[in-house]
Amino acid sequence: MRVLYRPVAKLAALLTVMLPAAANAQDPAGSGPINNALAWMQGTLLGSVATAVAVMAVAAVGFMMLTGRMNWRFGATVIIGCFIIFGAASIVAGIQGAAG
């Protein structure tokens, strides 16, 4: 059981950091700088940095396929990771819509 819990906890922590808009509903006094820092981090992680890293990861998978050394698990992990990173806002919006 313990092995399955860690990835879920990491995903929940990642989504919490990447989506500070959800935290705006409960905005305690003095949390403006925290929200600004989280918004900056979200912009950095989902902006040009994430795009560049995703392009390099997909290119690495493509090069491995070209040379015949494709590790299918690694390739699937890269593709699924890209979908999760760039679709995080839509995923959380769907979860929030289903919950509320």
C-alpha cells in the first residue's frame, strides 16, 4: 500500500503548487505574496521552461526510436508526463466540477 500512496501524494502536491487559483477562494490576510509567488512558479513551470524540457524529452524518445533502442516504458512515461503537465489545469477543473 505504501508504494501506491507516494505517487498520489506527489501528484497532489504538484497540482497544489501549480494551481494557486484554487487557493484564492480561501484567501487569508497577508497571503498576497504567497499567491504571487505561486503564480510566478506556475507561469515558469508551464511556460517556456516546460515547453523546452518537453521538446527535448520527446526528441530523446524519437532519437531512441530512430536508433532502435526504444524503451517503451520510458517513452510512455514521457508522453503521459507531458499530457499531465500541460493538461493539469483541465484535469483539476474536471475534478472540481465532478466534486462540486
